[in-house]
Amino acid sequence: MEYNFQSIEQQWKKYWNEKEIYKISNNSDKPKCYILDMFPYPSGAGLHVGHPLGYIASDIYARYKRLKGYNVLHPMGYDAFGLPAEQYALETGQHPAVTTKENITRYREQLDKIGFCYDWSREVRTSDPRYYKWTQWIFLQLFHSWYDRQQQKARPIKELIAIFSAEGNQNILCPEADQPVFNAAAWQSFPAHEQRAILMKYRLAYLSHAEVWWCEGLGTVLANDEVVNGVSERGGFPVVKKKMNQWFLRITEYADRLLGALDTLDWSDAMKEMQRNWIGKSNGAQVRFALANEHAIEVFTTRPDTIFGVDFMVLAPEHELVPAITTREQQEAVTQYQTYVQSRSERERISEVKQVTGCFTGAYAIHPFSGKQIPVWISEYVLAGYGTGAIMAVPAGDDRDHAFAKHFNILVTNIFGDHYNGENAYSDKQGTLTNSDFLNGLEISVASEAAIKAIEEAGIGVRKVNYKLRDAGFSRQRYWGEPFPIIYQDNIPYTIDEPELNIPDDLRTLPVTLPEVDSYRPGPEGQGPLANISEWVDTPAGPRETNTMPGYAGSSWYFLRYMDPHNDTAFAGRAATDYWQQVDLYVGGTEHAVGHLLYSRMWTKVLYDLGHLSFDEPFKKLVNQGMIQGSSRFVYRYKNDRNVFVSQEQRTAFLERNNINTGKQALENNFDKLHVDVSLVDGVALNIEGFKQWKPEFATAQFIPEPDGQYICTAEVEKMSKSKYNVVNPDDIVAQYGADTFRMYEMFLGPIDVSKPWDTKGIEGVHRFLKKLWRLYYDVQQGWQVTNDEPSAEELRSIHKTIKKTGEDIERFAFNTAISQFMICVNELTALNCHKHAVLEPLTILIAPFAPHLAEELWHQLGYETSVLDAVFPAVEETYIAEQSKKYPVAINGKTRAELELPTDTTQEQVEQAVLADATVQKWLEGKALKRIIYVKGRMINIVV
RNA sequence: GCGGAUGUGGUGAAAUUGGUAGACACGCCAGACUUAGGAUCUGGUGCCGCGAGGCUUGGGGGUUCGAGUCCCUCCAUCCGCACCA
């Protein structure tokens, strides 16, 4: 019997299912290991060969850890709320729940074919009310909490109220700038609605009338990380800033902790750096520049040392001070400029970054030290959303300020002496200052500190840390998401668990379930579809919140739910989270660098602060798998006769025959380049008959082939996508070669973190290997081959070398080299004609994480009743690997000149003697003075002359 | 522009600490068995050279007995951020 992967795989899948081999308990004496994949959004397109790459890697690692004696949690679920299902519902009227369920079924079928060891009894779906009950519950915790900056942790809002009642807010700096200080008496005198308005400015989940990204195309607002290059990440629709009443998460309060803890995480530098940049911490000072009238401009600067180089100031065009300070003469120009800025979309602004525009307000600020008059301008290069929305411009030290000064003929004060050449700003942070009063002659780094000190002493500013990170928008005007457990009573939002709310008890319980709707069209005035269902919206106390939560809500804590997925009294029991702790290994793509991964970290920290968890970082180690790209194929269609297809190399000759000028652009001008389905192409040779049948329009196609009769396509690497006809479905690969071959081939392709195009060709090599492995156990003629003979030294050496190497390789995620080692081992054992049980048993265990079905079959053929997954990863016996002697290359000054066989335990002195006794070496050394002999044990010998 | 990474045969790639560069596989070449091969097996395969030998890890320089690996510099490609004060 040849290696029959189809029946083997079918049989063992059934066995695993029936015996519930992968079901994992929260009670075990074994050490725990939590290995997690980023759960997928179940899209309608299904999986292509790129998707399972990370899943296979984590599956191998999970199986390996099991063999190493760990209790391994390795779950899977679905990020089931999301925009595409709702967009689809808008087009077809199909309920998102229905399409989502269908997609999940399809995903599950595809995943099951690959043989993963997921504990499906722990599956989670974010759209399941039993799940989002706890997403809503966490929202309640966020709402009922504030961030204590002194203790650097979230605390219950009750404790804040107690502090306010006792001492007001003078010791509790408000995260929102416009909150005046009050004392205890004042607090108590405030009416209830005013107290609630103040508390809202402290809550970690808060309602605010603030600028958000509005996307008309999607009919909803988006979070910062969902806007890429001025368009929506999904769909690529334009976005605009709009002031709206929206829920936010106060993630900015966690900026410093999110930043600091990055150092403790085992993530790639690229990933950490992305988060650092997104958080964007910068140190500097906030300085107040008084104007001639009663106003003053607050600026943030990272270069307080350059304060004497301030030649002008710039406000963001939207800055609230602009109307107040603009002079009568400049009024018209300023209004005109503001209108111009507003007319420009985010995308235009980004694409024309280098243009210098601006307008003088007519106002002058007074330099706090020199008293100099400083003109105040507005310009779009100053962003309203960063710092204070105003800058002190130092053209001598900043490129943009310099360009602005040159463009508007503003005189530049040189504060850097010879460093500044009048042509370009000097933005280096080294050198001494000139023209700077009390900072003259100081090194820049020293001057910076001196300037901050002077600023603070003069009472015109303070040392300040600034972040780029913004609070995260948490409202979406959509249907297919978690409803908020919020009801508005007298226009004030209350959570449904608050006693102040006058509602019957049955409205107080979670989850607040998503109602059925007739239409997925948006509600009135930019509201979501839920606003249309008055019977759901209206409660005895007032209307419900009609927005839903964003996609990242459910995915910010799902890794916790897997620990205790069926718990109905908590998001996860404390015993479960204490047992499983952090995710030991998280595998997924880089696309979630600043979204999901940041939000998950924040939520974990909040739950930790509030005492619900014993750890405050969710993902200890993160591995990013690369993308598997598609390899597209193209045919060339003649534009003058759309029935004629010309093979790649024949195009120029074809044009010549038709008397067409073959200039530079000729090929592009005369041929359409069409994607052709990769399955219709063998390498680059087109299957002509298949092509004709592919689409009706090609049925009568004519071909101008190469001289050998083949039609040759061109190839390009692109993203794998349906529209490019380059999608390879894992189902097809599994059907043809089996899941085990598919798994191994994806890993054999190269390091998991590198992106590469899919190429089915090389899969034969891996498949051959599995067939070879099979033949170590079975012979087609003679049947079962395994004997109980004593293994030879050579056989033991081969298998133990492999145990050692593959164990190390799996630990460091070098699955490709581990597979290479298997191939070497099987080749060696085949050459030795080894069919011995004592050798094949450990080999079966080693191979099990990679080719679980085959390993299971072989394991039972070896005579075991239990699953190979319950076996123990074999230990390395170093004595079998150690060599008696070794051939050393002998180099003279680094150049190999001879070879010498020496026992492995040879000492330096013995080596020197042996080397000098060697005839070849003696010949090379003639007439040369020997300096020393370097002996690197097990590696090489080098003679220095 | 800033930040991060990568650069090794025809191809995917190995080389864990500086120690025989190119393991393993694809592809290609030759051969065996075959009616046949897109099956299987064996051998060969970095480049130049008949050969001895020489050259070779993006280019240039450096440290070292010895560099793919460390340092400097330049170039190319990919990813992320981008008027962030």
C-alpha cells in the first residue's frame, strides 16, 4: 500500500473528534502554555493559501509544546461583527447574522481540512449575545472608571466622587483642559446634571462633542487607525473631520504605560517601533506668549533652547483664538484663507504637503524674554489636533518654519552662529547658541534645560510631555455591532445598571441585544439604522443609544474569553484567568500594529487596574507571519482584433508583420494585458483549450504561439485576490497532496515572517519526502517493515542529531530548517536501510507536529493504542551524537591548505604536534616563521605565520 | 523627510556564538528502468578556467589569524509613519 493520505487523514480526523483529543482542561498539574492566533473576520471569499500560514505555524508550536509536557490552550474563534457583512446586507437585504453564519461554516470546513489542534469547544464569536454581553460589561467598567494619574491606574468613579465631595478637584487634574477647579463645597452645590457632566470628563469611556473622522461612503465615523492616507481603510472612501456627539475611550491616559511596557514584550522591533510612533511621546515645554491685548497664545515646543530664534508664530486655521486676535484690516484675508483650508479634503492636504500657504492675522505677540514684537500667522501646516494647535516658529532651526519665512519674506534671526548658512535651517541638536541672551554660548542640550528652568521661573510656562496618541472614537453609526447599554434620560446618558435611571428591572440586564431590523439604511441626522426602530429605542426613561460599538470592541478582549468561554457570571472566571495568564505566543499579521494590539493592551490594563486580572499585558510574545502573495499570469490581446492573443515573445514580430511601428510604447499601445486564471497556466505555458472554455468571449480565440507551439504568459507578483485570478485555494492543494504535505510545504517555503509569492511547483519535494518516510515503515511488496533489532551507532547518531536540531529549530520558529533536517534524517535512514522500531518511534513523535495525520497512522502501526499527541518529545542523548574523530580543515593564514583527522578530545598541545607533523603542512611552512596555531574545537585549525 | 527591516546560485533558502558559504528543496543536465513519462531511482549542478588554480554573500573601506555575520560608508528594495512643532 502506497502512502494514501486521503484515507489516512479522514480516518484520524474522525478519531480525534470522537476521542475529543484536543479538549483542554483548566485543571492540570502540567505547566500551562497559551498559544493564540489572531481570529479571522469570516469574509465571503473564504480562505486562500495565504491565510493558514500563521495558523499552521502556531499549530506546530502548540503540538510541539504538548509533546513537551505542557497543558496547551490553543483556541480559535471568529471576529464576527464588521462592516462587510452590513454592506452586503444593504445591497442584498440578507441579514448580516445569516451571511456571517454561512461564512463561518465555510471557514470551519476549510480549517478542518488542514488538521489543526484547536479546542473547538472553546470557540467564540463576537456577535453572539452570550459573548457581547461581556463586551458590554467591560464598557460599563470603562464608563464607571477614571484614571488616577498619581497612582497611575484606573479607579472606580465612586472613589472620584468621594474625593470631590471631600476636597474638590484641586488635586485631581482633569484630562480635559477646560475643566475649572472647584472645591468640596462647590461640588456639593452643583446640580446633579452638572456633576455628571464633570464626571464625564474623567470617565475612561466618555461621551463628547468632538472632532471625529466622518466617512460619508460608509455612513459612519472611524477611529484614527481606521483612516489610512486620508481615506477609509475599508473601501478607500474619503473622510472628513466633523464635530459629533460620540463615545470615546480615554486611551491617552494610558499612553505612558503603553509605551513603557513595550520594553518588557517579546515583539519584533518593527512592531514595537510602530506602537512607539503611534503613541508619539515628545518632551518639551508649554510656553505662553502674551499678545498686546488681553489674549495669550499657548505653544508646545520640543526646542525651548531656540526661544530667542522665534521670528513669528503660527496658529492652526481652526484655532479658537483666530477670530479674537485678527485685526480689522486682515479680517477678509483670514476668512478667505480659512475657507480655502476647509475646502481641501484630507487627501489633498496630504498629497500637497510641500506647498507653503498661510495668512497674517495682523496680531503681534510679545516675546516673553526679549519683549520683541512677533507677528502671528495662521497656516495649515500647523495642526489643530496636536499640542496646543499653535507653534513658536524658529526658522533658523526648523525646515518648515524656514520655508515659511522665505516664502513670506520674514527676517530670520540666526541663533546658531556659523552653523546656520542662511539657506537651510540648522535642525541638528548639536552646537552652541548665539544671539540668545542668557543662553549664549551654551550647548543645545544644556540650553534646553536652562530655558525650561527660566520659563518656569518666569511663570510663563511649564515642562510638558506631549503625545500624538488621540482618544479612540468608540461609536459607529451602524447596525452590525454591539449595542451600548446606555439610555438617555433628560438627554443625559446613563448606563442601564445605574439606579438614577427610571426603568423596569428587565431593562437593566445584559446583554442589550441587537433588535431585528427591516432595513439597514442609516437613521435620520447621521444616526445608525437602530434609530429607525422606535420600539427598541424608546424606553420608559428615554431613548437608547442608537450607535453601536466599533469592530475592535469585541476583539479587544476575546483572548480572555477562551480561558472560560461558557461562563455566564463573568467575562472569564478569576481562577481561569489566573491559571492561563498571558498569551505566551500570539501569531498574526502586522496590520493590527496600532489598532487591535493597542486596544487589547489598554483593555487588559484597565481590567488589571480594577482588580479583575492578575496581569496587565495580554501578549507576551508576538510573531508576525508574512503574507503569501499571488503569482499572477497575463495574456496579451491584440487591440485591433480582440479575438487574437499573441504569445509574450511573439508580440514585436507580430506587430512588424502587421506593419505597425514597434516603438517604445508599441506593446502597451497595441495589446491589452489581461489576467488569466493561474489554474489555466502550467508554469508560464497556457492551457489553450482550458482558456477557450474559461469565458464565453474566449471560445473562438486565436493564438499566435511561440515556435514550439506553446503560448507563453508573463508573470507578476501581486496581492492574492479574486479579481486578479491568482487565488490558490487550500482545499485544492489538500485534495491533491493532503493536509500534511500542505502544512509542511507552507512551512518549508521559508521563514514565517517573510512575505513571498505562492508557487505550487515546489510542493512535490515535500510530498516525496512524506512518501519516503512512509516507505521506512512500509514496503509495497513486503508490507510492514518495522523490526525490533538493536539500532546501530550510525542510526542512533542520525536520529539524535535530528532530535536535537529540530527541537532547537522549533523553539526559535525555524520550521523550514527543521523540515530540512527531517529530510536529511529520512535520507540517511533510507540509505542505512533502517526499519528499526527504536529509531522510528522517536522519528514519529518528531514529525507529529508537522504531519499529524501521517504521524498518528504510523504511531498506531508501531503498536500504540494512545494518540501520538500524548507521547513525550524524545530526549537528546549527546553521547550518540558525539564523534570519535573529525576531519579538520587546516588553514594557513585563513586559507585552507590541508585536512587532518583528529580525535574529538584532542588538546591544543596535541593539535600543534599533529599539525606540525603533517607532511602537507610542513611543505607549506617551509621558510616561514610560525607565529601561533589557532584550534577551534570541532570547527577548524588555523596556522598563523 | 523620519523610523524599521532586508540584500547570499537560475529559484525558495541554510549557515544558533565571527571558524570548511550555498545545507535542504525546486529547477536544470546526464544516466538507469520503462511502449511512454509530468512516475521512480542514481549521479552532476555558485562563477571563471582544459587544468593546476582563481573568484564569490548589493558596492567600497575597516577591525581580525579568520567576516555573509562586527564597525564605517554608499546603493537598491520592502514595510510603517508623515507638515507631530
